Amino acid sequence: MFYTEKERKTEIKGNYDVIVAGSGPAGMAAAVTAARNGAKTLLIEYCGDVGGVSTSGLMSHFTGTVNAKFYTEILTKMAQRNPFRHDVSPTIDPEILKNIYMEMLDEAGVDLLLYTLVCYVIMEGNRLCGVITENKTGRFAYTAKVIIDATGDGDVACKAGAEYTLGREDDHKMQPCTIMFKVGGVDTDKAVFPPSFETTVETPKGELQALGKEKLPYPAGHVLLYPTTLPGVVTCNMTNCTEIDGTKAEDLTKATFTCRSQLEKIVAFLQEYAPGYENCYLLSSASLLGVRETRHFKGVKTLGEEDILSARVFEDWVVRDAHFNFDIHNIEGAGLDKNGVQHEFKQEKGYTIPYGCLVPVAIDGLLLSGRNISGTHLAHSNFRAMPICVGIGEAGGAAASIAVKTGCQVRDVPVAEIQKLLL
């Protein structure tokens, strides 16, 4: 059964050089970079704050590294604003970072729309030339010369008809989802901080990871604890929900319910088994579910795991000195996936990402930015790290501004010109 909607006219609310959909680290970098280079830019975000997982997702820290000006700027600004420590650190204070992001957008002259969902796209043949949005005000259209999809899931690219693979190549399963949360009342002088699945911690009651696997409600079962910038407060990455397709609202609802149902049990576990956490309590939890993997779009080039393992330097690079491990959370349950490698990851050199990974094969007027770029499942587990996504976003914003200035399609932008802006 179907309902046939009445034909209607949608008001074109604005005409832009560049529209960025999604304000996570990649979208932030893309929007600010495009605007700083002269492009009239609109940033659209469906949450009530900018920053995505780095803020609304209550992320503990920027993990991994990249040689990108925008990432260095973020770290520097966080250090300057922190009331308790002023060293340059990847540790995130989400409330401070929200304000930093908003100020950067304002100073760059980016127009911002919060609480707004991109619900459809405007196409002219195979060229994406606008988006249709829904929010409390109503339904409106916005046109642009270049549209950058920084939604993580690639919602805009999908609506435009760009080709993609969902999840890992053989069975399309995806990494599990998480709701990050903070606990207060921690004795940080005595507290343990296991930063990875491969970190073991011996306690008077047994090894902590083993206890987590035994005592915590499945599919939770690992212990990941991170210091914050605040006294007595620790960020926890311990809720877990598997078998979720992050492109479906029903699955996102299920994952949110599942992860929230684990929170009190995890806090009780920490109180009983984790040294220093005897008097801890649930302080806050993320308003945004952490979705690690969904669509991998097909680009002019595709980054593979061998490119990372060999620290490949592409001549047409737009991201450089990217470094992380193969951080694949267990697709079947808690802990590290059998294909994931963290402490045992031996590649210490940074790799590059070529421009073609940001350019969809068949759709013009569109750039990919963040974890939705063209890459394999295994490579994605590396480049999905937030600093690397910042580098990807910065490259996308630079490329878009050049396309606007020269009047060429984004796929025809000279990479040497992008590199000049990034350097």
C-alpha cells in the first residue's frame, strides 16, 4: 500500500558555492577550509550541535595522527582553552570543542543550519546540483556548485545514486555501534586506564578484560577507559551492539536501546572490579550513537590495506602522513575482531590518500569526505580515525574551493593546486 503525495513547489532558499552535509570532524574541516578559500559555504547538520561523534558522540580523544593544518589548529585551540592543562593533547573536552568549532565556523563566514536533515537531492543528469532539506521551518531547497557529503554514512551520495558497498565485502556485515559515556567520582591516582582491547590489567579479583568478558552483558564485554581533562572524570567506551545497519532508523533505535540498557550494569561492574572506580557514578552519556561503519563508496581510486601496510605515497595525494592501526571492533561480539590489529600493528610510517578516493566514479558535483570515501573494509578501519577524517575534510574543502574559482568539475581539479593549499 502506498500514499501518493500531492505535487508541490519547494522554495529555493539559498544558492551557494559549496554545501557541506554533516558537521563531524570531516565536515567541519571541509566547510571551514572551503569558506577560508573564498567559497560561499553552507553547513547542514541534523543534530543540535556541530562536531558529530567528537562532541555529541562524547568521544574521549582524537586517535591516530595526520599531517593536516586544520587538525593542528584544533589541538592548539583545545590546549589554549583547557582550564586544567595547557599542553597540546588529543584528549577532548566536548563542551569546549563545541564552542571552538562554532567560533571557527563564524570566523570563516560559514552559514550554519542545525536541526536540519537533507532528505532529497536535486540532480541534472549525473550532476548533483542541490539538496532538499526538512526542519521545523519547513521544506526548502539549496543549490551549490559543489556538494560535500560528510554525513559519515554517505546519505547524500546514496540519494544521488553513487555506487557503494555496504560493510565488509564478503557478507556486508559492519562493525558494532557504541554509546560513549562518562563516569565521575573516580580516584584517578589509583585508577586503571586500559586504552585498547589488547591491554590486560591484573587486579586483586582477576584480569580486567577477562572479567569484563565474563561479567558484562553480551555483546558488551571489553574494558576501555580513558582520562579526561576534568578531575575525577573518566570516559568509557564499553557499550556494544552488533548486527546493526547504521543506515536504517530501526536498527539505530535498537542499538540505542541496547547500549543504554548496558550502562548501569557497566558502572556496577567498574565499581566492583576496576581499581579506583569503587565510588564512580554515571555522569553523562552521548546524545549521538557511535556508528563505525556503513557505506563504502566507489571512487575513481580505492584505498586498500596494502597501501597502508606499505606506507604508500601517491603522487596525487591530498592527505599525508596518516597513521593508525586496523581498528576493527568485533563484528560478532565484544573486543577486537579477528582481522583487527592494534598493538601488534607494525607499520610505523604514515601513508597518503589520493584525491580519487574522494571523487565518486559517476556523479559530478559531489565530493566524499570522512569515513565514506572509497576504501576497502580493512583500510576503512584505519582511515575512519577522526584526525584522518579531518585531513580528508580539509582536502575536500580545498578541492571544492578550487573547483568554484576555476569553474571546473571537482573530478578535473588539478591535484597540484589542492596540494598547494594544503601545504
